[in-house]
Amino acid sequence: MKTSRRPRLESFIFNQENTGKGYASEALKLLCKYLFEAFQVNRLEVRVAAGNDGSEKVAQKCGFNLEGTHREAAYSKGKLYDMHCYALLRREWAANKQMQPTAERVS
């Protein structure tokens, strides 16, 4: 892996060498834990480009439920893309220990 004087989290998590190791799922679980515990939010949403199977799996693994498709909602490189909207409610997150970060589940 290349080093940088200005490290970026997404560069590490989404680097091809790190795909499939669970880093993105663990990062999303930690972010959910922080947001639900530090703020009085009831709902978190994740928007994923339709066809981005890896990101959809991360959202699903973290307990997010597909709620619908925002048609042609994102524009990149001269093209419009559909976006899938996933959501996670506080009560769903609190009820499922598998959604907690790995460090939280160690016995």
C-alpha cells in the first residue's frame, strides 16, 4: 500500500488491496454508533449508486434497509445515475448486536 503525507480514509477503505476485508463495514458501524449515541437522531440514510454491489453489501451488512430508488439523482463524468436509498432506524440498530462494531462484540 502506498503511503501519503495526507492520508484519506476512503483511499484506505476503498483501495482494491483492502476490498473484502470488512474495513468499510466496520467504519460504517462505528459511524452509526457515534451518530446514534452522540446525537438524538432517529434515522440514518445511505445513498449508493445503483449497480455498486460492494457498497450495497456494506449497507445491508450494517443493517440498512433498501427503501427505494432516486432515479437519475447523481451526475458524474457526464452521466446521470440512479441512487438506491438505504435507511437504518435507531430502534433497529439498538436491537441488533450484529450492527455493533466488532470491538463491542468481543466476549
